[in-house]
Amino acid sequence: MRALTIERSITRRDEKSLEKYLTEIARHEVLSPEQEVNLFKNFQAGDSTALSKIVQHNLRFVVSVAKQYQNTGLYLGDLINEGNIGLIKAARRFDITRGFKFISYAVWWIRQSIIQAINEKGRKIRIPLNHHALSTKIKKEHSRLLQQNEREPSVHELAQHTGFSEDKVRKSLEFSQKCRSIDSAVKEGEDTTLVTLLQDHNTPSPDHDLAVLESQQKQVKLLLSKLSPQEARIIAMYYGIDKTHPMSMDDIGEQFGISRERVRQIKNKVIRKLRIRARDLQPAM
């Protein structure tokens, strides 16, 4: 089967707001060099409306740059908005005495603003900003080679065509992997999810100890309820059940007015009785 990858790089005309925006900015023609210089002189002289005109007449260039970054995690409209921020920054910093066109200077600011937004908002996991341009170039070359050769290009091939080292290409491909929800199915049509495969059955859950302790306390109270009041009190005092600390057989004997030996006999008798009852409470296998 032919390995054909089709990526959308055209404007999504189904979005009415974006379509309206593109129609509006198309009304502003490209400035001539003389108009551009005059507007920047007026802006530097304190005319704030001149800055607005400079930005308005260059918005179409932002759209052309933003289209190059489609399918990178942000919708085209968001890419344009971020590029417009870069355009405004460039307009405020541009120096007309350098002798070159404004848009040549502004493109760098537009790209940087878009790339930064993609890195911060378009990814679940952020990567260093200086890696983004490298990643974009490798992605484009990967897509080209995939369609040209009708197979997945190797790391060696990508390194040859991009001029980057194989190590850089390998790391970039790792960064570009998409995140998946742990609740997503391992295979389409199956019920097995990633979370079932990632679960560590050897490590108890955070509420495991609490659940076990609560269950044990209920079972102990149930067993004690089967004893006589004296037997239940002696066992509870000896093991510190519902007490701050366990008591010695001498202290228990003093409270009940019996000897230490008698306390020991009652304790041993009750323990044998509880063991039998505990076995009866265990569920049948």
C-alpha cells in the first residue's frame, strides 16, 4: 500500500470568524517603500495611529507565515494571533535608518512569537525553544521522504537530507511523539487500556493500609462482641484496643480484683476461643 501522507496547509474556510478576518485584512494593500518610511517617521514623532496603519498593512504577511506552522498543535487562528503579537513588537523596535524593508525585519519576530506559542500551548510536554526550528525542519523532511520513497525514512536518511547529526535527529523524533491518554485503548476495538498495563500490582494503592486497618477493626469488634463483658474488657485492656496503650496483667488484675495468674488464664482461654471464631468468619474458598 502506498504510504501517502496528506497534511492540510490551506486556510480552514469553514471557520466563519477566520474567513471574515482574512477578508478584512485583504482590504489593506501592501505599503510602498515611501509610504512605509513616512509612517515610521510619523510613529517616531509620536503619532500612534501610524503604528496601527503599519500593523494593518502587514497582517497578510503574518497569515502566510502562520500557515507554515499548521498541524503543530495550534489552530491557524491562534497561530495568526500569536504572529500578530510578534508583528507589533517588531513595529515598535524597527529602525528605518538601517535601510531595509520592515517586513524583512518583522518576519523573525513573527516566527519567534509563533514558535514560542506552539512550544508553550501546543504541546503537553514543553521542549527547549531552540529545538523547535530543528524539529520543524526534520518533520517536513520526514513527510517529503515518506511520500517520495513510500516508506518510513531512517534516521540516517533524515540526517543526510537535513544536515543534522543522527543523534539530533533521533532526539527530535523522540520529542515529536504525541502524548496518549492512559485511558485510551491499546488497540482499536479492544477494551484493554494503557492504565491496565501500567498498573503496578506489587505496590499497594495509597488507601490500601487505611482499608485494611478499617476492615481489621470491624472484625476485632465483631469478635469481641461474642465474648462476655469481662472477657472482652480484659482482652481490650491487655492489647490496648481502643486504649492509648496496652496494660500489664498485674494492672488488669488490680482493676478486676483477681490475681495475675487468673488474668493469664482468662486471656489464654479467650484467645483460643477467638481463634476458633476467626476461622468461622473467614469466607469459604
